[in-house]
Amino acid sequence: SASLTSSSDGHPVTCALCSDSLPASVKEQLLKHMVLDHKLVIADVKLIADFPRYMLYWKKRFTEQPITDFCSVIKTNSEGPVEQQEHYFLLCDALPEDRILREQLQQRRLVILDQQQKERDDTTFHHACMFCNEEFNGNRSSLLNHMAKEHSFSIGLPDNIVYCNKFLHTLEWKLENMQCLYCEKTFRDKTTLKDHMRKKQHRRINARNHDYDRFYVINYLELGKTWEEVQSEDDRELFEDEDDDWSDWQAHPVCAVCLFCEQQAETMEKIYTHMEETHGFDLHKLKTDLSLKFYQQVKLVNYIRRELHQCRCYCCQERFETKEELVQHLGNTGHVMQLPEVSHWDQPQYYFPTYENDALLTALSDSESEPEGPNPSSEVPIIAEDISNLKVIKQTSVLNKLLKDRET
């Protein structure tokens, strides 16, 4: 069978049925190409944890067996003349192999999150600055923030980095070999290299070098948004003066979408009011009654989104033909504020949004009653995080059960 071991984190992504390729950031164009040129439709694309790796897997499998061995065939205009009929191929998780693949890609995400969590909590980090040789012990953030502040060299916020030691060793190897980190030209000695990087303002890494992609968590979690885009968004903000004039700053308006209908609003307050008054759904009440922590709220919203997307009642699991019929059922039965057992939706697969850029998730916050974490650091931005033990999550995850079922 096809292997998941070969890397596909770089760019571009190649079509599963031909040699055409496009950057991962324009995934929609590639999907359109496959529909128009190959009649291939992939179901629930937004729920695929790693689309480039998914495509790589099926590209190999389609060279081994006919596409009809994997895909359902959909005939269009079946009542019309033969010459007007077209056959489309549907690839979805109804196929056991596709379902297992999707679960494996999801599991891979958990491994990355686990590694990132270990590095964020690690207090045994020890490394010297590659520019001034000052020794740093404790948490990796002390060194990364030092290089950004004292040497104007930033590789991103500490919490965006994974496999930090390997990342630093990669950069140090380049410097030891007299190579500029930005333009990647080689120089005759360290003094010339240092002057070059200072004068040319090359104290940064090369955005076109996709070898660095593996060191940024975003490349495992959010398709189409590369590490250099994340880096440009917020790196410098850590070190700007607090008295800067922000009077001309204007926030981009949010576009929050209702869980139950197509209603949109430019503020979270309006969409919460709409859901409560129109649909009888009060997320704040559920948060308070169930004492939901931040990531539990994330998982609950993603779970409800997923069930509604599949036209299934999140309380009793009854399916409906349309979302409108489901919403009517929720109101008639009172299921709108009734949830199944916590264990049903408090699952690691619901860490990830059903829809990209779901504004509802950005407005969530920890309960006011939760105590602050010990020893808050003034250097590290405080980001709400789930206090769940990731090792336990991995051991009890439904993903493991599915993988064990496959083995047996």
C-alpha cells in the first residue's frame, strides 16, 4: 500500500491524476482542475488534516489500481442521450482506505501538538546565542526573544516553533559554513559574512527555503498559510514601544456566521444575540453550566459545526435531508441546548475547525473562575491552552481505536 513516510510539507502540491501542480495556498484552483479535467471530486476537503500528503498518497495509489477501485461513480444526466452523459468519480471516507488515511493524518497532527507542548513546557533547554555566545538556560523563549531583541534576528514567536533545537542547529551549521542565512551566499571568512549580514540587513532566514517549513507548527495545522506569513504578522510586535501611537489603527471587521443558519454579523455580540433570540442557543450559558475551559469550547463549537454540516442532530444523532429540517427539529424537540455526554464531543479531532477562519472560535475565552497559571513570564505572550494531558489524549483517542481496528 502507499506510504505516508515521504514528505509533502513543501510546495507545490501535484494533482493526483496528472503532473499539473499548484502552490498549496491556491488549493481551490487545484480542486477545480481535478473536477473539470479529471471528473474527480473529493468529499469534505476542509476536514482533511494534511491535504498535500493526502494528494501524494492517492497519486501513488491511482498508479497502482484503476480509479474505479476506490471511487464511487456518479453518472450525470442519466435520463438523457448517451453522448450527454458524464461520469464523475467521488473520493470520500466511505471508502475504508480513505477513512484510515484521514485518521492517520489527523493522528500525525496530534504528534506535532504533543511535541510542541513538550517544548513549550521544557525548563531544561540549554543553548548559546549564535551571535554573541551568551548562554541561555530554562525555556527556549529566553534565547529566541534575546536574538530578536538584541540582534534583530527573529525566526518567529516561540510558540510558533516546533523542533527548536534542530532548527537552531540547522542555522548554526549554515553560519559555520560561512553561509548567509538570507541570500545563502557563501563567504571566505566569518568577519566578511558578519559584515555582509549586518550591512545588507540579512539577519533573517530565507522565506523561499522550504526546508524551514517543518519547524513551524502552522505548516502542520493550517493549510495555505506559510510560516513566513505568520512571522510577518506578529514577530516585531513583541518588542515595539508601549507608547506607540495607535490612533490611526483600524481593526478588520469580523464576519461571524451563525451555527444554525446563514446569518452573518460584524460583531460577536450580534451573532450571539441572534443565535439566542432566533434559535434559542446560548453558548455563554453552556460554557458557565458545564465550566468549559478554552479548548473544550473550541471542541464543542467544532463538533456542533461538523454535525450541522452533515445535517445530523448533535443531541440525538438523527439525520435530516436539509439543514433547515434539522434546525426545525432542534427547536421542536428542545435539543438545541441539550448536548450528548461530554466524552462524545470532547475528542482531539475537534481541536480542528470544520470551516476555515471560523470567527466564532476567535471570540472564545477561558472561564473567569479559572486560576492564572504559575510563574507567568513577562517575556512570553500568554496564550490560553488546554491543560489536558496530551499523552492521555493520545492513549484514549478514538483515532487509536480506529487504527487498532485496522490492524486486527
